[in-house]
Amino acid sequence: MSTIHTKYGYEFRKDLIGQNRDAWLKAVGQELEKKGVSIKVGEGSHAQEIKNSDQLNAFFDRYRSNPAQVAQEVGLPAGKDIRSYFSDLMQALDDIVKDTSKVKAGTAVDLRASSELGKALGLDRTEHRYASGYTPFGKATRTEGSTSVLGLLLSRDPVQADPLEGVPFMSATTFAGMRPQVGRNGQEFESVRRLDGLNKDQLVELLRTDRSGRSALDRMQKAKDAEAFTIGYNGMSLDEMRWDSDAHRVREANPHISLTVESGRMELDERSGQHEVSLGTDYNEDTYYDTKDFSLLNNDMSVRARIRRDEPTPEPSGVRRVLIQSKVGSNVDESGMKAADKADVRKDNPSEADVNGLDETIRSGMSTWEWGGTPKPIEAMGIVYNALNEKGALPDIGEHKDVLLLEDKAHVRSTRSRFHLNETSRSSTVDLFRNTGEPKIRETLDLLQKGGFSGPEADKIRQLGTSLLDRSAFVERCKDKLIALDPSLAQSGVTLDTLKQLWPDNAVTANKLEAAKRDVVANEIQSAYDEFSALMDNSRRDIAGARGPESRGMNFPAETLSFMRERYPELKKIQTVGPFLQKFDQILAGPDKDAFIQDLSKYANDNGKNALQNATDKDAAMRGLRTHLVNEHLDILHRQIEASGTSACTLSFDNMRKAYAGNDRTNWNFLIDTFDVSEYYTPETWKNLTPEERSGAKPVSPDKMFHATVVNEVQIELGYEKPFVEAIEKAQAAVQNARGGLFMDYAVERGLAKNTDAPATFHNLLRETLAKPKSEQDAFFSALNDFAKARGSALTFDANTSQPLGETAFSASNLNQDGGKHTQLLEDQRMTEFVWGEFRRAQEFIADLRGNRVTREADRAGFSTKWVNSEMSKGDLALTLLRDGRP
């Protein structure tokens, strides 16, 4: 409510009132406009609302020129002198605009003589002074010296100055009963690595070191190992994928999770003829906020505002996005995995007002980014506000309750290079399984047959390969494990038809037993294919005939492949050897044979390989060269067969995630891989940087920074985790409820409680037990475990498993459970945790990939470094350094 400090006499601009009344009226009008307040005067058709100095001075000029006419216009009652009215009006104007009153913007103060307010102040009477003790205001019974008229509070006492006047803040009213502006929220899982071993100045020097026209930063951030993740990429064929040992190792590292670089980030480099990962680069200005005494940091929370640019241009028009983000409960485990409850709200293509007003937006917790510009509370800010309020960390300031007063504490300017890794589509994984398994085994057996390799090792390869192709090998391999899972198969038998129903490329099932049986088959396929691969790899030179006399000296397959890529455009993108071998045979059997041999001979000789040039029998030399091509072809074939076995496990994992998390494979963003170079500034320094320095358009001297970091963050896309985390929580709750039920049954049977008792009774009994000496605890839990076993339950109890049980576990609905079902509850919990754990494991693997390249580039620039887990996020690091006085 607006409050007017009502008092006779002038307090606003006393320096003007006695010297120049027009100047005083002008100042009053300017103050009305500044505060967004207006006054109402005049009756009927003469009614007007005065909002500024021009209108106010015009009104008083009209009064001076024709007071009788104005008296009629303002509707003065009989006996009221127009001079007295205007004298009172000036007193009222003084009270409205002076500092000891507080009139809210948008208020129209009705100062007509006929209004309730006008009468209360005596504007309708001549015989009494304004607001004197003879006016209704003066005579009224008042509470604490005030009275309310038309939603205004008239007070004899000065309004105390608001300590937060003009300062953006959040309070108990900010988020009360209002629909907030929501964005994305969920639990953030982020794996963080950083470059360690250098101080700020050394790190900046390293990043700006130039070597052969490229900075060390350019070389470090190149995601070379990620070039392996191309299964199903934009229609890229299996022959266009890299099948070298490094790429194969990277793909094989996570048998349950297959990854593919996002579309548009793995295009062909025309110069090299290779597919390379390209990075999207953006330039971020992050401001981290906290209270004066670091309440957010001290309570594991954070708030930041981000300005993101696609190019380092300082103008507001160059801003791609503004973002407000909060985190609660942020922590980093011993492996560098960071998890937090995170929420953000963002606006793409923001206006200049959005960019310039970002600081006030985050401090006030209110945004006008939606709903036609109407201010609304921001969910991301409300989460932090409520979390702090629950901890009792928000003070009252003046009349404002539970105030969150934020200030900018640290500014971090980052150059961020990033790309996304998606889960490979299931259809692409099925194609990989079908096209690199049995077909490649068959091709190997054909090469074995044609090459004439014989003996015990050849027989092993032939016998195993044949049994894999007709799948008879899997009947014996899978039989006992399948029967253990499904005893009914002991009667019907495990046959080829049984395996057909469990083969990895069948449609995904949500049945837990079927998922388990398919997993048995998938694991045996992987094991058998790996076994076959190892046998053929050990003998591939013999299979290829590369040990024969014609092969000696002709071992230059790499040069041959390079030559053919240059001469035949259709082979330029091919990474496998099979298509080259096919083209090689085709040419040697055709009319261009001699020209091809002559051209290849010169190319090889120019590259230091003169065996073909010097050969007297060119045909024999070409046969010898072919054996080495076949050997290289077999080298890739054995990896492709291994990949097929691994993809069987990937396909099987789809059944497990469906059965235990209710989730199908998705092909949108899974991991965000970010290489982040950050410079840290205090607010004082940041304000003195030029716009070009803030945006990244101009380098900043390291002596202006208080810290600098190189960090690689691999984050699971926010929201991706929800079905898995929810499944884990549901499974854990089911186990906890089963434990609670058994505890209740035991307590009732032993007479320690009644089955009609409230949950608190059982919970208190558990708490009392846990407070007893260990010997008494052990005796209690031993008896409880005997009871659980007698009930057919697989659950066991001890202090550790019982400690987490809350009151909800002791609900009456948990009594008298079937203990025989508890085995499945434990399995559900184990499997839901396993499924999500595989995604986390893949994330950790990706986070480690860049390390060798980064430290190698630092070493080449003369710096000794390490690639280590990061202990905290950039924001927490910046705030911690400042809080502890260590910038």
C-alpha cells in the first residue's frame, strides 16, 4: 500500500518554494513523472490526470488567469475559496513527492475536493488548514498514527526509508502464488577433466603458443578419437568408417552403448579425404552470483547468468542466447563425475533490453521473456530461493521477509568448443551386427579355402567358422545357462529354433526373463566371435599367403591404397581394404593392367618402395603384393567380426533398458562434449574491460585475470537421465518398503508393536535399535534375518541397510508381503542401477579420451602437465577462490 506522510508545511525543495513557485511546481511535476505517480483534479468533462510538469504548470497558469472558471471546473463546494483549495493542493503535492512518503508507481492520487481523500484532508473546507486536527484526517481514530483512505495510508509519521529501495531482490512475495517461467530441469551428470600443472600465466602462454600456423589450443581441442564414432552417421557406409586398431579400440570399449557423432559434425575433409569431427565454437560471458557472505556456495548451490555469442562480437545484436541457471546439491565424486539438480531458462535471439537487463532479471528472480513482457518469477531462481529458505538462510530486511539479495561475485569468460554424441540408432546397430558377423566369417572361410592354407590351425578356423554360420555352436554354448534361467527349456530342449527367437536382431522386448535369455545368447555370440577373430588374426598372414616367396619385398599395401584413392574417385572415402582388393583384381584381369602396373610402380618408387619397379616378373610381383592386401583385408575383417559380437551385446542391452527402465533407445543428444578455456575476473576488473575484451574479440592480458583453466566437460543431456533415475528410485523404494514390511511383521510377531500402530512407532523402534551398543544391534538383526529367511525373503538386515529406512517404509500396506517376491525386487534394483551405470561408464570413457592429445601438445610446447579429474565446477572454483581470499 502507498503511504503519504501527511503534514502541513513544505519539505520538498524548500530552496525553491519561497523564491520561485513556478520552478517548484516544475520540480514537483518532474518528480511525479519520475515516480510514475499522477494526481486527479477537476469534475465531469473537466476531469484530468496530471502526470508531469507541463500539465501541472498549465493547470496552475489557468487558475491564475481565471480563478473563477477553474473553481467551477474543480467543483468546489459552496464556501470553499479557490485560493484556499490551491494552497491545500500544493501542500498535498508536497506530501506526495517528498522522500518521507512512499507512493507506488502507477498510483493516481485523487485530489479533487469532492473525493473521499480530498474531504479527509480538508480540501473541501476553507475554515480549516490542510490536514489540521479539525479535518476528518485530524479527528479520525488512527492506528499507529495512520488512517487508510481509498487504498492509501495517510500517516503523521515519516515513512522509514526502504533499505532495498532501487535494489533488485527476491523475497517471500516473489514466488508466492504465481505461475513461474519454466525451462529445463533435471539432474545433471557431468564428468569433468582439467589440465593441471600450470599457473595462470603459463596456461595462457601455452594456449597462445603457435606451431606451424596453428595454436596449441587449436590442436588440443581437436576430438581425434571421436572420429571412431561413425556407425550409422548420415548414411556413411561400413566401408567408409575407420577400422584401424585405435578406432576399433574406442568403439569396443563400451559394449552396451554405441555412439555416433551428431549430424553435420563428421563431414569429409576434401584435402585429406577423411571424415573429421568439426567443433561448434561459442563465446560465453558467465556471471556467478552469491550473497555477500557466500550463502549459496556454503550450501552447495549456485546461480549463474550466461550471455552466449556465436562470434566474438561485442554488440548486443550478436548475442545468440541469454540463460539463467541454478544448481542445488552440486558435488563431484572421486572419479570426477559431477551431479547436481539443475534448472535453467533461456531465450534465443534476445533483444538488447533482454541482454542489458540480465543482471536485474537474475537478482529480482523475475523475467519478462515470455507472456507478452509481463514479469513472471523464474523457476530456476525459485528452486534456489526455496532451498535456501528451508535452511533458514534468508534474513528479513526492513519490511521485506526472507530476502535473497544476490550480487555478482565472479565473471568467467569462456571460449567453448563442443559437439554432441548421440546413441547410434538401433537400425544401424542391427545392420552392423548382420553385415559384419556371419558375412565376414563366410568371407574369411572363402579366403581360407582359396589360399590353400592347411593344417591344425586352419582346421580350427574352418570348424569354428562353420559352426558359427549354421549356429550349431551356440546350442551347446547357451544350453545350460538358458535352462538355469528358464527350467521349462529342460523339457523342450534348447534348439536352433530356440536361438532364433533369442537372436539379437529381434524386436525389443520388455519381458525381464526374455531379456535375460537374450543376454545369454548375445554374450555367447560375442565370446564366440572374439574366439574366431583371434584364431584368424593369428593366422592371417598364412591365410593370405603373405609368407610365400612372391610376397617378399612387396609389402607396401599402404602406398597401394593411397595410389588407388588418388586414381579412382569412388575409392577416395573408402577405409576398408575389400573394395580396393575387388578393384585391384578387376584391373589386373582387364585391358588396363599394364598401364596400372606401370603407374603404380612409379608411384611406389617415388615413395621409397622400388620392389615393383625392379621386379623382372611383374605378374609375380603383383601376386605377391596382392597377398599383403589380403592380409590387410583380413586384419579389418577380424575387427569387423569382433564388432558384430559387440553389437550383439549392444542390441541385448536395449532389452534390459526396456525391461528395467521402460526406456527405448533414442537418437537425439546423449552426451555434450565441451572443451572449455576459461578466464576468471573479479567484478571490479570485469567492469574495466572493454566490450571487445569481454566478448573475446580481443585477448586480455593474464595479469587482469585472477585464474584461468582448461576444462573438458562431458555432460549427459539434461532430461536424458530422468527415466533411468526414476526407475532406480522406484526399485530402491520397493526394496525399502519390503524391508520395512519385514521389520513390521517381525516387530508384531515379537510383541514389540501392533500391526495397527502408526508408521512412527515402527520407525522409532528402529531408531532405538540403531542407538544401542553394537552387540545388541547384532543380536537384533541376527534374529530379524532368521525371521526374513523363514519368510522366504532374500533380504538381509544390518545397521547399514536399515539406516536409510524412513517412516514411509513402515506403511500398513507393507505388512505381510510375500517374501518369495523379494528376490525379484533385489534384481530390479541391481539391474536398474546396472543399466544407468553403463551410460555413466560410457560418459567417463569419453571424458578421458582427450587427455593424451592435450598433454602431448603441452609437452611439445615445453610445458609439463597432467590431465586430471576436476574437484569442482568452474563457478564453484571461482567463488571458492574469492571466498577464501586466494585469487
